[in-house]
Amino acid sequence: MAARILHRLRHALSGEGGREERACGSVEAEDCPESSELEDDTEGLSTRLSGTLSFTSHEEEEDEEEEDEEEGAGEELGQPPQPAAAGAEDGEWGPAAERAGGSSLLTRQLQELWRRSRGSLTPQRLLFEVTSASVISERSSKYVLYTIYLIRSGRFDKAPAAIARRYSDFERLNRRLRCRFGCDMAGIAFPRKRLRQNFTAETIAKRSRAFEQFLSHLHSIAEIRRSPEFLEFFFLQDLQAAQRLTCTGMYREALATWANAYRLQDRLGACGSSRFLLTLAGLAVCHQELDELGEAHGCCEQALQLLEAQGSHPLLGPFLQAHVHLAWKVGKDKRRSEAWLQDLREAGPPLQQQPTLKECLIKEPLE
């Protein structure tokens, strides 16, 4: 996606955007399915099969990487531009070096344009894109597992926020939301169950398109996108899995799952909830167990910034104790946390009776 956006902006700056769009209209429709988000899902079916819906494991990804290299747009716009072209560093001058220098200048212009656009008052959209669908066969069941990426428009995230859900998960979400938000859900379509041909490429492509539209419609309604039913559809499974992995001592695997839950809550704007504090606790515990003390200290600092605005919280004492210990380990200032701890001692029960951050994490019910 970064390569496509860079390609469009380059032509817009050179004054050739209009001609390029007219010449390549069919290509853009194929590359950017989000631009026709509310179209009927029977249109562009072949596009879905060769585009965002992937039935192969590596071939299409390698083709996309080759296209990015050919266009010279492999770097993210968030990365700083190179100070000089490679040819100039090697002592090469002339047209090749001038073209490289011009490309570097263009990159800086695009970065500045992108920073200004991010600072505008236009709200960011959250896009939901089905990137792959896999048919899973188990002993007693067979189902399709859809992988969905959460993408913020106007932002380039190095690590994706992704979920994997089956039809029954979407159906459960649809049922719960219709029970609570009957009026708001009246105009939102949901793909019906089928008794036959559930595993054909055509059915999977249509459902992929329908699920993208379904989530986009839900997210466009403020009351629904803030509801626990909608939010927990995305990250509750990851929190439960990460908690189980942490309890069994599989800290490396748990860390990756906590990190994905963190990114999901960040994309969904749910960073002020108790679930997010629990996620920070999980990250801090796993980083500490893996002897990554600097990262664990950073997680505790972020949690304390949130807790400072909230006031009292069951995790406040455990986070403060962990922060003081980690600050001493990594050589950071811990006086403020020590003073905060002293205030807690004077106002409440002895801190010796409070559980540690890891104990809180293990005992927290996630249902």
C-alpha cells in the first residue's frame, strides 16, 4: 500500500495525476479495493481472488515485493531520507546521480506533505482488509479462517495489527450487536449462511468482501465502535491466549500475543481501558522474564502515565513497585515513583499485602 500511495503522490506532484488515473483506472480499481468499499460484493470478484484474498502462501507476496523494488518505493515514508544518493557517495556524477538526488528530494517533499496532511483536522479512517482465507479441516469440523488487517489511513505501521476469525465469530458478534443496538443495526447487512458451496473460491471471496464492509459499517457508528461487544471481538481472544501462555511460562510466545493485542487496542482507540492496562502489565512481565529490562521499564512508565489521570486503581501499587525495581536495575530516576508509593502506604493497606504485577496478571479473569 505504501508503494501505491507514493506512486499516486509522485504523479500528483508532477501534474500527471489526472492522465495517469484515466490511463490506469482499471489497475487502480484492482490494487485499491478500499476505494470501492460499499460496492456490491458480486462486482470485482476476480479482483478479490487475485488481490487482497490470497490462496497462495508466498508467490503473491514475492511479486508485490518485486513491484515495490521496481518503483523505487520500498522504503516507508516514515523513514528519514538518505543524505545523498548512492552514486554520489561512490564518486559518480551525471544524469544517474541527478536522478537519484531528485528522487531523494521528492521523498523529502512527500514526507513534508504527509506530515502536514496528518496534522489536518480530517479524522483518520480505520480500514479492515481480509488479506487471506484458509480452509481448516479438523476431526469433526471444517471451516474457513479469515485473516483481517486493521489499517489506519494516513499512517504506515511497521508491525500489523491482525486477527483471524471464522464465520461463527462474525455471526456471534452480529447477534450480540443486534440485541443491543437494534435500530443502528437495522441497515447493516450480514452474509447469510449457506448449506452448500461454503468452501468454493467464489463464496470465500464474497464473504471476505462482505466482512470488510460489515466491520467498516460497524466502526462508522460511534456507539457501536465504543461498545465492549465490538472491541472485545478484536482483542479478547489475544488477551486470553497471552494470559495462558504467560501462566505456562512461554514468555516469548506470550510477548508476541500481548504485542498484537496492544496494537489492536491502539488502532481501535481503546487505550484508556482496564484491558489496555492489563496488556501493558503482560508486556512488562514478559519483557522482565526475558531480561529485557529497558522495555519492561518503558511499559511501566506508560501505564503510570495512564494511571496518574485515573487516580486509584488495583494495578497502581503493583505497577509502582515494578517501576521502582526496574528503574533501579536500568539506572533510571525512581524518586517520583518512590514518593508515590509512600503516599499509597500512608493512605491505604500495607504494600506487602498487595500482589505483584505477575500475580495480578495471572489472577485477572478474562471472560
